Amino acid sequence: MGKKNLHLFDASQYISSGSDKYVLFDGVRNTTGPFMPAEMPCGGLTYLCNSFYEYNSPENQLVYCIDRPPTIKREMHSHFFAPLGGYKGNRVKKADHIVFQRRMAEEILGLIGFVTVAVDGLEADDCIASIVKYYKDSYEHVYIHSKDSDLFYLVCDNVEIVPLTEPYFYKTGSNVAKYVSNGKHIDMYNWETEVLKDKWVPYDTLTITKMCKGEPGDNIPRISSEYAEAICNNLPKDCYVKCGDNEFLREYIAQTTNGDRMTLAVFDLIAPIIADYEKVELHEDCFDERMCSYFASRLHCKYAKNKQAPKVDTDIISRYVDEYMRR
């Protein structure tokens, strides 16, 4: 058999998408008051579980990348841009049920035996970019399941960005359920017209575009107009394709701006951090079919409808539901 396809999943984005669509029920508890249903939202965990059944096959290698607190970029941001309030400091605090599901997801993935990658100080997009750097040529095709536009620079002949498996679900003010975008499908054929809405961007220059405009969602400022003009005007057109090579691009920016520290800091905050190989090295999974079937049934996975959950030796659901009720 030829090379496999590699599917890289940003686990945190699955958790956030539709995280409250389903409820995990675990009986009734007598807490500080009367008996209450023991339950917590679990829609993000459901979507994550569905992704396995959606893509699992002998031809595919599935890898789940997990966020760690982005301490490296937080320290960098506080050093250069302290008055702005911190890296991603203007984002709304995550709801409790999302925080619980993220913690629970990592434990569940480990119990089932999925291949997971997490690196202290780095986020999932850093792990994904690192894996692509080291493993791209080892697979026939690489599919990145993520909505993070910082990863669009990775797209090439055998790497593409695909939407998350499930649609993002929410309720409007009128309490009507709606579905919104669950990410873009970006490949070599549509890159220039799809990476920014209603704008044309030359292939693999999105990182430069973001530097010139800033990244409000991550609380990253834009670079000075002087350096923006120098970077854009001095880059030869035949080097555009090399913008997908962050080492090349950073060196070019350093030369063009005479090593301006603020400009390089903006680049370093936007571009994913590449981890050392041994920290993202992929290993064979130790898949446990019974454990997977158990969680698929308990989490309302669409592939486990009408199937009874097998008995397994784990109390993870009770532990997390109890903790969620006591929060």
C-alpha cells in the first residue's frame, strides 16, 4: 500500500463548535439542595467523537492536537506590547462548560488511545504547523481540520485546510437555531480568492497582509506604515511563493527593517511557533475499540445511535459531571 493521508485536528476548535448542543446525563445527584439531574453540556465532545468515525480508515492517520496555555506568546506580547492588555487579552472568557469539555477531551482521547500531540507553552496551531514541517513529505496528502487562518500559509500541493466536521450551532436572540460557517476549505486552486473575504491575496502572502493590518482577535498591533511599505514593495514577485517558508520570510523582514524588534515581534506573534521534532514526534496509536464505543454511545455520537454502551472500567464521566455540578 502507498503512503497514507494525514488528518490533523485542532481539538479545541471542535470543543468550541456547538459545545452546548448535546447534554451528557449521568443520573441524579443530591447536592446542596434537592435531587437534581446530573448533567453537563457535551456537544464539543460529541463533534470530536464524530470526527474519528468520519475519517477513520486504513488509508488515514488521525492526529489530535491539543492546546496548552500559550505562555511563550504571552510572555513575548507582554514584553513588547504590555499596554495593549495581553496576548488574546480582549477575548471573552470561555464558558465553564467549554473549559470542562476541553479538560475532559484530553483524558478521553488518551483512554481511547488516539494519537495526540500537546506541547507545553504552545497552542494546537503551533503543533499542527510543526507536524506539517516534519511530516509533510511522509504522507500522500495532509488535511488540516482547523479554522485558524494563521495556518493558511501551510497550504501547498499536498496540504489543504478543510472545515470542521460539524457545523457551528448557536441560538439567535429570537431563540431560533442557526448554522454558521465552520471554517473554510483552502487548497492551491482557491487560495488567492478564499483566504480573505471579498479580497484577492497573492499566494502565501497572508502573513504579510496580517502584519500590515494587525490581528485584533489576538490583540496584535499592526506594524508601522513605513515598514509595511518597505516589506511589501521590496519583496520580488518571484519570491512570493517563498512566503510560505517562515524562516525565509522572517529573515527577509529582518533584513528589510534593519532588525526592527517591534516588527519582528508582530511576525513572531502571528506566525505559529515550530516545536522541536521530538516534542511532536508521531507514534502508533493504542486504539481501544470498546472504550471508543463506550464514549461514542454516551456522547450521542451520530454513529452510535441505537447502540448500547459497552461496560468499561472508567469513572471519567461521573467525575467530570460531579465537578461541573459543584462549580
